Amino acid sequence: MLAVLFAHAIAAVLAPLLVNRWGRRAFYPLALVPLASLGWVAGNWPSNGHAATLHIQWVPELSMDIDLRFDSLAAMMSVLVLGIGALVLCYCAEYFHHHDEHTEKRLPSFAAELVAFSGTMFGLVVSDNMLVLYVFWELTSVLSFLLVGHYAERATSRRAATQALLVTTFGGLAMLVGIIIVGQAAGSFLLSDVVTHPPAGTAVSVALALILIGALSKSAIVPMHFWLPGAMAAPTPVSAYLHAAAMVKAGVYLIARLAPGFADAAPWRPMIVGLGVLTVLLAGWRAVREYDLKLILAFGTVSQLGLIAVLVGVGDGDTMLAGLAMLCAHAMFKATLFMVVGVIDHATGTRDIRKLAWLGSRAPVLLAIAAAATASMAAVPPFLGFVAKEAAFQTLLSTAALGGWGPWVLGALVVGATFTTIYSLRFLWGAFGRKGLREPSMRVRELHRPPPSFLAAPAVLAAAGLLLGLFPGALERLIGGYPGSLAGRTGYHLGLWHGLGLPVLLSALVLTVGAVAFVARARLHDFRLGTPPLGNADRIYDATLRGLEFAALRLTAATQRGSLPFTQSVILATLVVLPSTVLFLGSRNAPELALWDTPIQSWIGMLMLAAAVGAIVMRNRLAAVLLVGLTGYGCGTIFAFHGAPDLALTQYLVETLTLVFFVLVLRALPAETDVRSRRHVLPRAVLALAVGAAVSVAAAFAIAARSGRSVAELLPDAAYLRGHGANTVNVILVDVRAWDTLGEISVLLVAATGVASLVFRHHRFGTAPRVADANPMPDVTPVPYSPAVGDITWLRGSDYRDPRYRSLVLEIATRFIFPLIMVASVYFFFAGHNTPGGGFAGGLTAGLALVLRYLAGGRYELGETLPLDAGKILGVGLGLSAGTAVASLLAGAPALSSALIEFDVPVLGHVKMVTALFFDLGVYLIVVGLVLDVLRSLGARLDTEIGESGTTPNAAVSG
């Protein structure tokens, strides 16, 4: 099973290369992949109820292990997916002959998507883990979106692709919630376990309804049926594969898979049987009104999907057999007919039955193929469609699962079958009939005769429908194992003739009434309803989208006014109101509070409060920033008194860098705030106090709610014994919670990119300017001699800096202190696994050294200090951190796990090194790259703009 998935993945990757080299003929070698996979299915067909399984541990903490299961139901679906997939790929080689330039350019990606879809559907039907099944489920939606939107230049294709994606994704999200609830209730996410030991309860009933929403939306059951006819804007091979044989079968497959365990659950039969019957009638009625050949087949597909859903959803063993037989028959005859329509469209340039006549006389082979498939669709003996329809009538007559509703359901399906007969005759007559004309229509007169290779794929499927109809026992032997596992098996077998009985009479009645209605269609035309009684689903969909768009615009207009303070106020108000309300209404334990452990903490707290109040009333921006920084330094001091030197060190470093960045930005702003903005000081102060109080109270009650042993007590031993480090904080960052750290540094990289992108207009990447870049420029010359700084150059970039902003003391101090800071940075990095420090602290320290160098020597000194592209440093850092995850997997260990390496060095002696050091090195480089990027954008770039504009920077912060 895994080999089949890998083969499709490799073929999807190679498909663009093959199509670029061989053109449309590349579809033939690509078809060998599903064909060879079909050979594997045939050679490993399950027998006697045996199911092959495969278990690969992936993410066991999230129940996301790869569990695959190959039983008779999965095998039957695999034949449809792989067999019809191979035929459709061969069909594509002729279908895309002489297409326009846009289609040819997108043909490589189309081939890759179609092959990938085949492998994804195979993964879906063999997945035993419901969460893994959901991953494949959503992949089919994405690939369907790409395939339906193949003709991207057409508005109809874009709309159809978006509509299909929205509807099926909405159902998929509902299904995901249901899967999680059912999996938690059952204690397992394996379908085999859930069906064998189904959970019960109100929550499970709700979850089951959510899962069914996903299944019904994927199989286009009313009221989510409208996306399938719209998807006919896709190329015909897509319709023949996805919308006849593969993707739309995923929903009924899931219903069939869950039926043994949940058929008697409260929401099951009302949803499936009720909506399925409604789908049969409504879609069948719509099919007899259409003039486009693909739309006739599309609405017919929706109608028959409703029938299949009813049969497999009843939960009876006999009806399950009938449903699976109908599923196979439908896949074969509907894929055949879609390919026939593709041939007609290719040969005549139209699908409108009002523009076609005499095609049967001009293309007799095509007529024979279409007639065989249409006969199977209309349930004419001896085709498989007739065998399946007979089984459906007989099993619905005898089942006790529907109770008193059985006759009504059967009657509705008989009416639906009559519609099927009508639109089957309408399709055949509309496409191939002479229609009373003495000569062919203009379209048929200019017929491009299809080559035999174009007819091969539909001919194979039409012949298969006839052979399985003549020998239905062979099909039952292949699929009978799964229905045999359900209750209600009475010994019914598929057969072409079961004697004269009510099912045969009903079939005769259906064919007779359908044929009479078709012949009398001119008279029945007067009874057509002008307006659909239940409304137009497409218009309801459009109205829903317009309503959502209007609501979104109104909500955005109310909350996103373009004012940063207002947006922050909304977020912070939500932070106050929501947790406080939940805390007030819910149960809680009274917290035990101590304001301080030592008196010095109270003095630090008072200083922090005074600084916070001062920041509120201060009009000078720089003074307010400094006061805010004082609160951060006070917080770091409290960390130190609580025995958390790592947190204190990080707090100090971050606070210092934040102050520097604030100062860099404030250079371009007025020294004092606008007087008008002071009017809102009081409301903002109240909101700030409310946020602080809400967070503090929530934290206190959260601590009081702890009933078990705190995990913090276990972390020191875990860090030392499993992470091989004495510094618990650093081991947590690079080992225990390395996934969190990887996500955080990714956010840092995005933040650096965002900041620089706001500042740089054209060139996002590059190094800071260097002295060598300044020399050739005539407008950049060394500044004249100044007595304040003398004629000695302590820093190379100082020669190109205005003497008013130079400080000799700062330059000399920087010259001596910079190497010491870098040594401290390297020390923090290497010693962080056992003592305070680590990659983050070391990177912040190196960043402070860069800041010092920039402040002392200017933008050219920054380029001289680190003449590297900040973007490359960020990329290398992220690559190192992510590479450790990949390396762990390649070594057979879980992602981001670390190992201890010991070796002897002549001078240093015995050395122990943890592989997490490479992850920490990535963190170090990302922090350094972030600081360099910010200095290059907010510092060096703004320096250049200020110099070019001739303005003077804010005097309050320029020094």
C-alpha cells in the first residue's frame, strides 16, 4: 500500500517533466502507474474476511499514526480509482489534441494533479486512521479545485472551482469536528475500532451528524448538490474521473464504511435516507430539463448518488450488496458516457442536443459504446445497471431496517428510476438521433472523426458493464465479503434473473413509463414548472456568499478602522471581557495570594508602578519609552529574585534591544505626542489597568485550579536525564518543547521580513552599506576635521558620519568593549545547555554588540562589522533548526530529538556535546539576522533617507 502511494507521488513529480518532453503522449506512461498499482490490488485481494494492515508510527501524541487497512471494500474502491484512473489518463492523450495555447501550457500541471489525485483517492480508501483519512479527504478537495479550474481564463471555471472548494471544505471542516468527538469518545481514531465498538451518547450523535455533513457534501447530496453540475466547467476527463468514478464516491464510501457501527444511531437514517430520496427526485427531475449533454449526466450523477447513499446507508447486509453493485455500475457507465461526451465535443465543437443530429449514422462505433452505457444507466438487461437496480428493488422490499417507511422509500426510488429512463433516452436521442432532419446538422456535417485510440477507454468500460451484467456472480465474489459482515444478510445474491416477481414488474413499469414519457415529451412540456418549487440552489449559494460578504464588510468596518489604537483596544477589551466572564460563571477555587516574598520586591514593584504611571502622563515620546523600559527591567529583576536567572538575562537583553529599536523609530517622529491624542489617556489607562488585573486574576485562579503535581517539578530531572543538560530552561527550548521554539523563530523571521518590507521600497535583501561603497560616490565624502573628535579614526565608518553625532568616548569604548561582548555571546551560546544562556541569549548579546557598533560608527560601520546579507543569515538559521528535525527522522528517531556525543580532545580533555546545539545555533543565527535586518532597515535605511531629504532627525533621540 505504501509503495502504491509513493509510486503516485513520484509520478506526480515527474509528470511535468514528461509532458514537457513528450507532450500529451506522456499520459500513456503515466497511466502505467495506476495500472501497475491495479495489478498489486488484484494480487493482494482480501479473501475470507481477511484485511491486510500497515502501521507506521508518525505522531502518536496526536493519534496521527499512519494506519492503512486493505479489506474487500477498500479493494473494490481501489479498482474503480486505479482502473478508471488509468483509462482516463490514456483518454487524455487524445482529448488534449489540438488544444489552445493556454491549455497546452497548463498541461504539465494538469497531468501532475490528475496522477496525484489517483494516489490521494487510494490513500483515502485504505486509511484506517480517521485523522489521516481526513488529510487525504481535504487533499482531494484541493486537487479537485485545481482540476476544475484548469481553464483558468474562463470565469465559469474559476467560479465552479471556488464553489466546489467552498462546499466540500465546509463539509470537511464539519467532519473533522465530528471525527475528533467520535475518536475521543471511542478512545481510538481507527475506523476498524470505532465501527467494531461504536460509542454512544448525545455528543456522539451530534458528531455523527457532522461527519455525515462532510460525506453528503462530498457526494453532492441535497442541499449541497449544486456544486457538481457547476463543476462540469472542468475538462471532460476530470468529469469522467472525479465526478463520476472517484471523488464523489468518497462520501458514499465513508457512509458504507461507518454503516456497520452507526446505522441504528439517531441521526443516521433520517439524514441519509431522507436526503438521499430527495436527491434522487430533485436531481432526476432537473436532468430531464437540461440541453447540455454534460449537465444531463451531471444531474443524473447527483440523482444516482442519492440512490447509492440510500442503499449503503440503510445498514442492511443485502441493501449494502445492492448499493455496492450500483456504485460499481454507476462508475463504469457514467465514466463511459462522460468520455463519450468528450469525444462528441471534440469532434463537433458542441454539447447542445439542439445542435446535434445524425451523429449516430456518422459515428456508429461511438453510438454503440454510448448505447451500451446508456442501457446500463437505464437498467436495461443484460447490463450491470439492471442487475444492481433489481437488487435495489428486491432488498428494499425485504429489509426491516426502514420499518413502515420502506414502501414509501421504494416508491420514491421507482419514480426516480423513471426519471433515469427518461433522461437516458433523452441523452441518447439528443446526441445521436436524426430528429426528423433529412441531412446531418452543420456540426455533424463538419465532423472530425475520432481515432480508435480515442474510443478505447470508453469501449473498455462499456464492455465491462456488459460482462459483469452477464456474470454478476464474479462481482459478488469480489465485493461480497464486506456486505457479509453486516446484519440482515438473508442469502440474496446478485443475478440477471431471479424469476418473475415484484422487482421485475417494477423494472418493467419503470422502463415502460419512462419510454412513454419520453415519446410524449412534447405534450408533457406544457406541464413544466416555470420556477423551481424549492428555489434555485445556485442563487441561494450566491445570496449566502453576498450575505457573508456584507456581514464581513460591516464587521470589518466596525472593528478595523485603520486606527492602530482602536484595533488594539478591541483586542485587549476581548482579553478582559471573555476570560473574566467565563471565570465568573464557572466553578473556581479561591487562590492563596502573597504580594511579595521579600520587602525588596515591594520596592521594585512600586518603582514599576511609578514608571507605568509616568509613561501615561508623559508627553515626550522618548521619556515615555524609557519609563516603559524601566518596567521591563523591573520585571527582569523580579525574575532574578525568584531564582530564574535565564529569564532575567533574556528580559534584560530583550528590553535593551527594544529600547534601541524604539529610539531608531522615534528619530522620524516629533519629539512630543499630539495634544489631541491626550484626550483618550484616561480610557486607555482604565483599559490597561483592566488588562493587568484580568491577566493577574486569571493566572492566580489557574494556579489555584491545579489539583495534580505540577509538571515543573519533573522538568529538572527530565532535562538532565533525557536532554543531557542542567539548564532546564534551555533544554526545554531546544529539546522538550523544540516544536514551539521552531514556530517562534519562524515568526521572528516573518517579523523581520515584514519590518524590512515596510521600509524598503525596491530591494528587500542585501547587505548594509560599507565604506567601499561610499568612496566611489561623489556626494558621500569623509566629513571635515572636528576638534570634538580629533583626527584619529577609531571606527572605519566614523569618517563618513556627521561630527555633531560622533562621540569619541563612545567610539573608543566600542573598540574595546565589542570583542568582549562577542566573547560573552559565544560563551552564552556554548554554556547555555548547563548554565544561564543559550542560543537566544547569545544571539541577543551579539545583537547588542551590533547595535553598539552601529550607534558608535553609523550605517557604514554596521556594514564593516558584519558584511553579510541579513536574509541569508535568517535562512541559514532556519535551515539549521529545521534540519535537525529532518536529521532526527533520517536517523530513525522522533523529530527534533537530541543525542549525546562524547569525545576526547588533547587540550580540553573529555567533551560532551548534545546535537541540540545545532538547533540552538539556528536560533542564534536567526536572532542575529533579525537584529541586523532591523538595524539595516530602521537604522541604515532611515539614515540614508534622512540624508537624502536634508532633514534633521529628532533632536530628542538623535544623540
